[in-house]
Amino acid sequence: MVIFQLVGAAVEFGTAQLVHSKLGFAGLVLLTAALVGIRTGQPRLAGWAAFLFLLLTLQLQS
């Protein structure tokens, strides 16, 4: 159980560092909002955050 939590925390940390380095602070805030929405069971928050995160990544690709 503890191992799974440590692995999950390491994955979240690595993902956050990657997002912050590529998308900046706005990407990190949107990723955090999406994760909080998922964990608290708020589908509207998670959906909007994921949608805006997708738009931000598409904007940076062009």
C-alpha cells in the first residue's frame, strides 16, 4: 500500500515537473485543477480543466 502511494507521488511529481517546464505556470495550474476535480469527484471542474489544458497544449504546438 505504501509502495503504491510512493510510486503515485513520484509519477505526479514527474508529470508536474514536465508540464511546468513545457507549459509553464498556467499548464501546472490546469493540471492541478484537473487532478483535484478527479479526486474530489467534481466532473465539471475536471472536464473544464482538462479542456483548457488541451487548448493550451494545442496553442503551444502551433
